[in-house]
Amino acid sequence: MKLSWKTLGLAAISVSALIVMTAAVVVSQGPGGFQRGPGGPRGGGLPFLRNLNLTDDQKAQIKKIMDSEFASTKDLHDQLRALHESEPEPFSTTFDEAAVRSAAEARAKIEVELEVAHAKTMSQIANILTADQKAQLAARKSQFREGPPPPPEP
């Protein structure tokens, strides 16, 4: 399968947009909000699952799914971190277009794999939710696209 520059560019833009949206959600949660790591979500869980009245069994299943995703993507995250750390300082070196392209392609391939793993995780979580919980999420979908509400007036 041969990937064109246009396809890689669209993938990179999509992944970047996803990262920015995720960061916006994380920042909007404030202190004690969404935190991930070994053991799955902490501090209130995944923001979009809040207020769904999850059962203890659902919470345990979601934790297991999140733990599995964390373990299965750890190597990819480590590879991505290593690629970022090995990037030359942009303002102190000579520009090497081939090296920049190669590094960008390597990051894009890893980011695609991470996005697929995340989509698989979200699908597995969706299979645990009841029809009512899924309807609540669908009703909130536009709220997540619009971003967090403005802060209250002082």
C-alpha cells in the first residue's frame, strides 16, 4: 500500500486536531480532572463518561479496557517520545529536509497506530454502555464539539 503525501498530510492534520481537542478537554477539567496512566482513568474518569450513572461492573470493565490500551500502546508512546526527544533544535542547526520528512513520516505512522488503538478502545467501551447511556452521550456530542462553557462571571 503506497501512501501519498496528501494522505500523510491529512493524517497528520487529523491527528493534530485530535490532540488539540483532547488537550482542550483535559485543560477544561481543571485540577483533579482527567488523568491517565497505569490503572486507567483517575480523578473522575473519562470526561465524556461522567454523569452516566455507570454501574460498578461497567466501571470495572472500562478500567480493564483502559489498562489494556495503556499496556498495548506503551511501546508506541515510548517510540513517539524518543522521536520527539531526538529532533534537532530548529533554531540552531542547518535545515535537513530529508531528515525532517523522515522523522515526520515515522511520527505519523505511530500516531495512526495510536489513533486506531484509541478508536478500538472507544468502541469496546461503547459496547459496555446501555442504550440510555449511549443516548445521553449522543445528546452531549455537540457540547464536546463546541468546547467547554465559558467561565462564570466574577
